[in-house]
Amino acid sequence: MPSGKTSKAVRNARSVVTATKPRPWGTVAAVLTVLVFAVGIFGYLYLQYEGRRAFTPTASDKDPSAHIKGIDIQNYGAANRGHIGPDKRVAYDHSPPFGGPHDATWAACNGVVYATAVRNENMVHALEHGAVWIAYNPSKINGAALQSLQDRVQGSNYLMLSPYPGLDSPIALQSWGHQLKLSNPADKRIDQFIQSLRLNQYTYPEVGASCDELPGLFDPAKPPPFVAAPPGPGAIPMNYGGGRGVAPNAGEAPTAPGGTQSTPGLPAGG
């Protein structure tokens, strides 16, 4: 039978073992790290969601781009959207233009990255279909900056990117009736502009119109070239509203109801 002295010694030994047992600080630190990381990710995603929601068009806020600092908004009206032929030019009121009369054939605008500058009149028609056009000054945007813009546009519906020689800012974003000029391709306002205006049913004239390439009429690999020289006295004025539905190759285009010619794939008047 163990003596009381022995039992006491055993109890004391157990107390020492219990008191000196190491705490799992490594596990605690790991758990805290995971929790902090999870909170950070959640916070980031929440801010991203809130940012998108703030610039998403709604019936109560039809044009959230109005909240973007520096944006230029013009009302070109329903009547000033005349169609012209490929041999004509428009006396646009902005450079790059973002509304007004335009060529009867639109520039392909489903995530197209153009290697060369494209004729204004074709690009403006794509804006009428709900696209966003990102133009850049090739003497100021190159290398990693250009790659970031290309990555943003490539393969994205209703977006297009092209160089614009002589542009008075490094970058200019256009949608129908809207323009924003920027200097930094990482500027958060680029995302805000796209979120607000790409396919915004409240801000562009031809809801549901295509951005696809028109075979035989427009080749994204060899687009009609941009002309930097002023258009001259014979240019089409900004208030021109005629020629709706007339295609560049009118003799080859199918006849729309009423006897007018229409671009293949485009409803009469498009």
C-alpha cells in the first residue's frame, strides 16, 4: 500500500507535467492567419461587388457613368445618325468621335484588338450598337501598358481596342454619347466606364444590334484606314440624318421592305 508521502510525490509530479506542457502556439497562429486571409478575401470581393453595383445601370440610375469624374456626355439625338458611304467623311466634333453620322458598315467589335488605326466612321457605327471603344496614343502607350489594355479587350463582347495617332491623351474611352480621356491603363475608371456603358440599353440607339464581323464588307485584319488629315469642306455635317439602311455596296445588298438597300445582317434603318 503506497504511503501518503508517495501519493503526494506523484501528485506533485503530475502538477509539474501539467504546468510545463507546451501550448500549441503554432496552431493558433495558423488559424489566425487563415481567418485574417479569409476576412481579407471576403472584404476584397465585397468591395469589388459594391464597385460593380454602383456602376450597373438600373431603371432608377440609367446612366451611372455620370458619376465618373472627367466624363464627357453628349446628346447626339435620334435624328443625327445618318449613314454614309466608304468614300465620305464626317466632320466630327470630337477626336476620337463618339456619336453622329457614320458608315453604313460597323467595325467588328466583339473583343477585337486592332493592330492599326481604323476609320472613324466605321468605329462610330459600332458605338451605335452598344460597344465600348478604347483608343490609345501609340507613342505614349506601349509595352506592359499596351498589353494590359489588350488583355482587357481580347475576346470580350462589345469591346474593341485600336491605336489612334495624334490622340491628345494616352487613352480615350468611347461609347455612344460618352467619352473619357485618361493617362493610366490601371485607372479604375476604365472598369467603371465599361460597366456603366457597354450594352447599356438606356444610352445607345440600337439595342440588340450585332457586333459581329460583316464578311465581304469589313475585314478586322485589314480594316479601312484611319485618316488623320482634317475632312475638308465637303465633309458630312454632324446633323446629317439621311442614308439610313444604305450599305456601301448597295448594288449587292439585299433590298429591305420599302425598297431601300440594307447591310446584310442589319435590319433596315440600322
